[in-house]
Amino acid sequence: MKYFFLTIILLLAFSCKKEDNGTDPTNKVCIPASLEDNLIAYYPFSNSSIEDFKSSNDLTNENNAEPTEGREGGENCAYKFSDTSPNYLYMTSPNFLNGLRKYSISLWYKHTINNQGQYEVLVARGDKDNKTPATNRVMSLGVYDINKVTFFNNMHSVWDNSDQNSLNQWYHVVATCDFDIKTMSLYQNGKLMDTQTSITQEVINPVNGGDIIIGKYFNGSIDDIAFFNKVLSQDEVLELYSIESCCD
């Protein structure tokens, strides 16, 4: 009986609706209703689309990144990447990030190799042509050190504190940053992994300058990327982890 009531509560709490923005009516935004006002860019990759389903911050596909099965099995509901090309998605000079003093990034990823020596970008902002994506970036969420996720802001970082993650398994990660109180955090599968506080203002600046880069040097798949103009709470992170994919 308790599972029945939990199911009803989850159904009432989450919203999965069509976005009335004059675009393709199949462009659905599946985000908890309480977070829709803070959603500033959203890439569910439905039907192989690399459009922003929230606004107009569409991506470009570099070197033929391929659509693939999504986190819940839907065909052409995610993108897969390889470091050999490398292929990646990007947007030049994304103004929607400029001036943000609080932000969060949510995404799902599935890693396919054991790589101890190379930083692999999930989402970063910096120079897309930089051959060393671990440097010269304003912010970067990626995979390093035997499949561990890490979130960098200039000289500071937070890390996944779990044991080695399994290959070919979907994980949900959320990175948050608050420049005003100099705090950054990392969550995985709804759990807080790491937090840094009292970060020096001199080396943590608003997210201005550079391109958005997705999947560069990454080996695996990425799904459901969302940017928010607020620091998500633990409960909001759990809501995102629990919500179903928007891609059929």
C-alpha cells in the first residue's frame, strides 16, 4: 500500500508537458514543475535533436557524434561520443550563461572504457579548439581518475567519493555553484558526493567567456542535459534523479 501512495505522490509532483514556444510540438520539457522557471537550457536529445527544448540555444555536431539509445531505452534519445575523432557537441559563446552567479548542471552519462590518464569532458565552458580540455576552462564537469566524475571551477574541484563506477551503466550527476557564498557541490544518483566552501573570490568568477562543449574526449553516452539559474537543493536533485526520461 505504501508503494501505491508513493507512486501517486510522484505522479503529482512531476510535470511532463509540451512546451508552448512555437517550436516542434514534440519538443517536450520533462522537468519537475517547481524548477521550470529556473530552467535556462535543456537538451533531452529526443529524436536525435540537438536543439535546446527550452529556448534557442541550439548545439552544433562536430565530427559526427552519433545518436544512440537513451537512459531508459528509447531509440535515438541520447548521444554517444568517442575520443578517437574526437566528436562532440558545442555552442559558440552561449550568452545564456553570462553573468550567472548561481547555477546548476544536471545530466545522465554512461561510460564505456577504463581510462586513468585522460580527462573526458561531459559539459564544459572554454575554448572548444583547446586540445587539453582540463586547462583554460571557466567550468567543467567531466570524468577522470578511473571513471570518477569531477566538477572544476578554475583552480577548485569537487569529486565523486564513491568506489570505482561500473562501465556501461547510466549515472545521474548534478553540479552546483554559488559564487556569492563561494560554494560548489557535486551529486551522483541523488547523493551528495562532495562540497567545497570558502573558495577564494580571486579564482572563482562568473561563467563568462568561451564555448559550451559536450562530450569532447569522452567515451560513452550522455542524455538529458539541463542548465538552471539557481543552486539546486538536495530535494530538487532527488526529484531530477527520479523523473522519467522525456524521450519515447
